[in-house]
Amino acid sequence: MLVDSTGMKLCGPGEWPVEKHGTQRRRAWKKLHVGLDAVSGRIVAATLTDHDIDDGSQVGPLLDQIEEPIAAFVADGAYDQTGVTETVAEHTPDAAVVVPPRSTAVPSANAATNPTQRDRHLQHIAEHGRMAWQKASRYNVRALVEAFFSRWKRVIGDGLRFRTEDRRNTEIAIAVRILNHMLDLGRPDSVRVA
């Protein structure tokens, strides 16, 4: 199973007028972190956090919602952290962690003798370029999560309707069930032409 994780800004009630007209009290926004099964497109895990919570800290709560082992963890550059790799290894020791290293990334101290997955990614990027690494590592499958968030915004919207945390979490759980049920009803088969 492939897990992908990212965040999305979910506006609280009344945030748009506050940003447009400016009032004394600004409402905070939330981030939605999801784990998707890349094969089926189904949402297998979701968490809702405050806007100032580090994305990498949500890998554990996402993986805790998934019982079976995963084949790979694919995420954007915000997850280029040692803690993320360790958390994924605790859940599934042989899972691939496909996260693009930052442009300023350097190999670990023992990269020559015992390279980590990240060291191998850095070496591949240095030898073949970032685009070749994306293709070889299947990082491009992360586009599925961008399509998911587009679908979320079109079907569910980008706002939260409730004000308490319990109700917001219930709202997210209902939205996840709706979107998964829509996939059960039918999904197009995409074929690459060029």
C-alpha cells in the first residue's frame, strides 16, 4: 500500500471576510493531512491539525490509522526529516520513503559505507538529475493526492462548518466516507497516451 501525505488549508467560518475587510480578530485555519492508497485512490487515514503544526509530526498519527504494512510512503519536501523516516520504519521496516531531499541537502556521515534511502536519493539526483529521480522513484504518483484535494474542494468545499474540534473531526470523517463511497460507485480508467 502506498501512503501519501500532505496538508490543505481549510478555512474556518468567516475567515474570508476577515481577510478581505480586516477585523480585529482573525480566525485561524486548519490543515488536513491525508493518507491515500495510490492504487485505489481511497483515503485510508486523515488528521486535522492547527495551521502551525509541523507536517512531519503527523506521519505517526496517520500511520496509526493503517493496520496493514505499506509498500511506500510518498510525500512532498516538507517531510524531508529524520523523524519521518524513523516513524515509517517503525510501522513498516522495509517500506520505501520517497521524499524529495531539499536542494541544500547533504549526505549523512556514513553515506559511503552504509547509505540510507535518503543518501541513495541524493546520489541518484546528483548523477541523473531531479526529474530522472522523480521518474525512477515513482515520486510522480504524488500527483494523485493533488487530484484528491481538487476533488475534495469541488465536492466538499474548502471550509469547515463547525467550531468545536470534536465536530470538525466528525465533519472530516464524514467527508472521507463520502469521497471513498464516490470512488466505490465508479472511477475512470486513465491511460497514458504520450
